[in-house]
Amino acid sequence: MNQNNSTVPFRNLIGHSVVSAEDGKATVTLEPRPELSMSNQQIVAHGGVICTLADSAGALAVNSLGEPPSLTIDLRVDFMSPATGVLTAKATVDSKTSTTAFVSVDVLDEEEEIVAKATGVFKRNPGNSLNQ
């Protein structure tokens, strides 16, 4: 399974990197950039960027079970503090059925403090419709 940045165009746009994706777990990181900030005074990640990071990590965790691609059905993100510095999203598949997977994601800042927590439901192996 190839999960490098070149396989997902949106991942290239946002610029996050896949650190690992195996056995129902995934880790992705994002370097801070001014264009991803919600502030002109300092670089603080926009909430949409944090959601994207959590969504990508969750999908990669599901895909690592060997049935890509997965599709997001639902994603809930709770923001806990401003997200500054290098961000890391760590996702784990908590449970799965034959058609869905339930995932939890922690988004951490560079000091390993949790800045957001997410839970997601993903459709497993929706078929090859995305590859046409």
C-alpha cells in the first residue's frame, strides 16, 4: 500500500507527511506555515487544517488494515488549545464492522500537548469508484 504524499493531491496541497500507517494506526505531521494560520500575528493552525490532519490520519489508519480506500462518514473534532508549531496526528482504529471503522485521533503540538481530539467513522473499502 503506497501512502506517500504523491497519491493524494489534497495531501500535497496541505503539505502534511505520513510518518507511519500500519496495523490500524497512523501518524501524520504538519510543519507550520503562514498560509495555514488563522492569525496574522503568529502562526496558529486554522481549525480546518486540524480537521484535515485528523481526517487524513484516521483514513490512513483504516487503510492500513489493507482495504483502501476508505471514506469519511462522520468526523467530530474537539479543540482544546491553540495549535502552534509542528503538529502530529496519531490515529487508532478502535473497532470495526464489515463496512465501517471507528477511529480516535489525538492531535498534538511539538511539546506533545493535545491540542485537539477527534473521533471518526469511516466506510471501509467502498470499492474502486475513486480510482475511475
